[in-house]
Amino acid sequence: MAVRPDRPVAVTTTAAPAPESAPAPPPRRGPLRRALPVLFPVAIVTGVGFALYDRAGELAGLVLRPASVPYLLVALAANTLAVLLSMATWRTLLSDLGPGVPGRTATRIYFTSYLGKYVPGAVWGVLAQLRMGGAAGVPAPVVLAVFLLNLIVAVLTGLAVGPLAAPWTLGTEAWWLLLPGAVTLAWAVRPGLLHHLAAFAARLARRPSPATRASDRGMRRALASATASWAVSGLHLWALAVMLGAPPLTALPVCVGGFALATAAASLVVVLPDGWGAREGLLLLSLTAVLPWQEATAVAVASRLVCTLSEVLVGGAALLLTLPRRSAPSPA
């Protein structure tokens, strides 16, 4: 029988399932952005070279003379102690947020990720903590929460110590630098507010907000050890500045505050390994308040060398001392 053209024919079809959309590939960085981690340090090295060109031999003689050895040893010792205090901050947050981790294992996790800061990008340290923390039984959300809170505590306390240098560097116009100190003091009184900041930072990074919360006591201990770490680390810069002729009393707050402010601010420049170049440029703003330009540049360069040497030595020693013990062979 023929089908009438004025009556539609119902056709039943089985809709094929829509293919799952593949995740969009991450956006590719342009050539300038890829080259920035290399070009910026090269530009800084070139500028430092021109600044020291006329007096490189004289300044090298001042640094390498026998009378400078005590200053260099003090600088190395101060930054070594500061690194250990920064580890204490991280371990305080880890023990407060997560399951118990043996001291050897925690030390190994921290220094493996800590030395990863010399690789461009901020992702390597957290990836090392995620992998090693997971192997030690620490859930990934706890690792991420500790990483975020440790970063926030370090930056906030560094910015709070920084205004010590303000009267000699920026004068009365630096009143706004007191704001980070006031914020840090408010968080010391109400540590729970830091979790709101950690949640905001996680949203900016497109990561889930930390599901775990540190106790008020743990947060206050972390803030105290981080502040102590900044104060001690600034002593290494003070020793180097006095070695090259800075007045000791005036140079003390300038160096302690200037180093904390420069390092905390430069740590936010994640495309540069350990803020290389950005920290030196900010340090010069403080050091020129107590030293001529060439001496200030030499101190900034010497600071980088001292910090790198002490961090590699203490980190390498910690990793060697915490090597996994080999189990004794069972008797046949």
C-alpha cells in the first residue's frame, strides 16, 4: 500500500551517545614568555657586570681577604639556621593538619621539594610533596593545604618584617608598608582567617579549597617560626654589608627588613628560579641606603652565593642523613 504524502511517517532512531569531549590542551606559552626565565637573569647578570666593572678587583679583594672570613662564616651560619627554621614552619603545619609522619621522612620530603625551587616554575615543589607525601600516607588534600598555608605564612611574615627597612629606604612615604604587618598581627590573633586566604588562593589556581584546617595553636607556632626565620636570614645580609663597610647599627634593620621584603616579594615571581634577579634588584633599593652603589651590588651578589651554598649544603646533608635504611638480610 502506498504511503500518503500528506501524512508524516514516524521513524524511530536510536541516538548514538555523544562522544566525550576531550579535555582542552593547556594554552601554549608564547616565545617571549618561554624565554623570560632565561632572558631576565641574563639581563640582571649583565647589569651587575657593568655595575662592578670598574671596581671588581677591589671588591673581590675586600671579600677574599683573611679578615672577611668571620663575616662569611657568620653569613653562612645565619642562613643555615634560617633554612632549618623554615623547615620547622612546614613541619608544624604538617603535624597539625595531617597524620603523623616520622621525622626522617618529613625532613626528606621537605628538602626534596625545597631544592626544587631552583627549577623554573612553582609546580615542582608541590609535585614532589604530593608524590612523597602520598608514599608516606599523607592524603593529597592535606599536602596541598600544607603547601598553600606554608607559602602564605612565609610571604605574609616576610612582608611584615620588611618595613623594618622603610625609615632608611623610603622615609615617611613608606607608611603603607605597615599594612602587611597589621594584617599578619590580625591573623596571629585570628588564625582562622588564614584559611579564607588559602581558599581564595586555591580558587585563583583553579584547585579545590583545602578541606582540612589547622588549629589556632598550630598557626600561631607557624607564624612565630616563620618570623624568626626571616629575622635570622637577614643577619647573613647584615654580616656581608658590614664586611664591605656599612655602619653596623643602621645596617641591621635595613638588611633584616630589606632581605625579608625582597625575598617574599620575589618569591611571587614564579617564572624565575628562586626569584633570581628580582630579589637582587629589590635588595639594591635597601642596600644603597647604607652602602655606595658598587658595594651594594657586590653584597647582593654575595648574598645570592651565600644563600645558594648554605641551602645546597644543608639540603644535601639532610637528604644524605635521611636515606632509607637498608633492611638487614634475613638469615637463611
